[in-house]
Amino acid sequence: MQRILAKENILHQAGSCYANCREPDCGEEKAVNFGYKPADGNRFEVCGSQYLLSKSTSFTQQSGQTFCCTKHMSVGSIETPEEANCFARALIKRNQSGINFWTSATPSNCTGTYVWCSLDGSGEVVDQESLPRPQNAKSSGKFVMVQANAKTELLSFEFGEPSAKSRVICEREQPQNCRESLCHPVGFAVEKRDIQGIKNTVFYRRNCKYLYGCQRVFDVCPEPSYNYYQGLKWCRVNFEEAFMALTLESTEKLKCVLEVFKANGIKDTTFFIGATSFGCPKSIRWCEHKDKPFLNTSLYRWDDGEPSMDPAKDCVYAKYNASKGEITLGKMLCTISTLPVLISQSETTYQKYSFGLKN
């Protein structure tokens, strides 16, 4: 392994040097794989970033990308000597020296260089840096692993076969320094395929109820065993309609939904809505809405102490109080599956369902 020793060893991307940075495609992963859980590995903040060191040692470079994507993170990049030295010390402090971790680096089109491919959760390339190829790299290796050396307190790296199994580093901005949140990459093509040809909806929508208003169809279902990710996939594969998580993107929409709930006798309940703050607690956005606008916190009533700045609480819940005719918001873990009801809305708008809207 070659050590990263000095600043001149790090070369910023130049002119025609680029790489085919693979966009992570984790949308069709099972819903239970999304979101961070302690069993995934050690998550910590250091060197200006938030990192996750996987516990599993069975990742190829590609499956490591998928894993990080489901945690709303990129595969780690070590872009400067200062970051390399800081990260080496962080690994040693956590007794992780002498262990190989996959990074995001891949060879570029320029001889003797490779590129750090930092990707956000949606797969957009947001940054690239070129570094020199290790002199002792295996010629058949295509991707880069890093390892901390406890004796030298330096980080070293080498190429590895794409099929080699190892642990992986996931990375994203430090929550305190974040600029804006990411949107979830959850897909539902597999679920759509699995229900093709099924005609009986009784089991699928047991005890569910359609509500009509605000130019939408709302589906209210008691599904206490679904977390946020499971709920997203579930509502997207409704048989009769294309549904998505409920959005309250304006005061007009909020007031209209309250009218619809009141007219249909909805009782006190709590449910997820389509607003999240993945990777950036202060930046909540409506990822289920067409334009993914940011949520203006001043437009809503929040529970005491909310909206939480806890970086672990990425999902927004809505608490409906029937007697007061109001909805208050708060933030919670996306992996919690104890909410009493799942409420979704149709993607399509209908002029004929205008109940609740003011003329």
C-alpha cells in the first residue's frame, strides 16, 4: 500500500481527466434495508464529515455503493492529505486500523490517475478529485481500498478487484455544516411487478378508507407495522390509483385536509407525511411533491421542542387532534413502525373532488 504523505500527492481534477462514476441504484432494495440502524455499523462525525463504517465485511465495491445509498450516504472519499491524516487517526482511535475499507475511487481516462466519485443519495455526481495511482497497485484492480496504519498513523491505499469482499466507508456532510437535505432513493418497480394480474384488493386494503377532497383521493389505512420506507413502497403500488405519501405543502392544503378529515369522522391519530430531512436536520423538504420544495417551518404548528435538530430524526410525523381540528408536526426516526395509520394521496388531481377548497 502507498501512503498519502504530502499535499503534492493530491492533484485536483484537471482538464480532460474524468471517470465513469457509477450512479448508485438502490431504489429496488427491500424497504427494511433503508435507513440507519446500529446493526449497520459505527456512525460518527469527524474531519468535517459524518461517516459510517460498515460492520459487514461482505461488500464488493458495487454492493458497498448500494449499502451506502440506502443509508442516504455516498461511499467515502479522502480528498486531501489533511483529511487522510485525520481519518487515519479516527480509525485508529476506534480500533479499526489494519482493516481494508472500500472507497468511491475509480480509475479515470488519464493514465496513472483515478477519481473520487462523491455521489448524493439520488446518484448525482457532486464532486470529483483526481489522485495518483499507487505504484504497487495490481494491474487488474479497478477500485480503491484504504487502511489505517497504527504504527505510522497514516492512511494508505491500494487497488482491489471489483469482486473482492471487504467493509465499506459511507460518508456525507456533517449535519452541523450541511447545506440542504437529500431526498430518498426508494423505488417500487419490484412491487409493481409483483402485483401485476392480481385482481382481489380485499386483503391488500383491509379496513382502508378512501376520502375525497382537495382535488385528491386520500387513502387512510391502519398499517401499524409499516415504517416510513415500507409505507412509501406500499402506497405507491395501490391497485386502483397511483398514490404517494401525503403532502401538506401549503396552508391552503393543510386547511383543506383538516376539512376532509372532519367531514369523514377521522379520529385522533398520528402518521408519517412526505417531508424529510435526510442528512440535514435544518433543511426539511417535500420529497414526494413534484418540485421537492423546502418546508417553511413557520407555516405549521409544531409539538414542543420541534422541529428536532437530532440528525437521526429524518422523518416528519403529523399528529391530528380531532376535537381541536388541528395538525401538529414533529420529527422522528424513519425506521419506527408503531404509528397507527398510513395516509397517502393520489398523484393525480381531480377537479371533481374539490371539497374542502375555498373558492
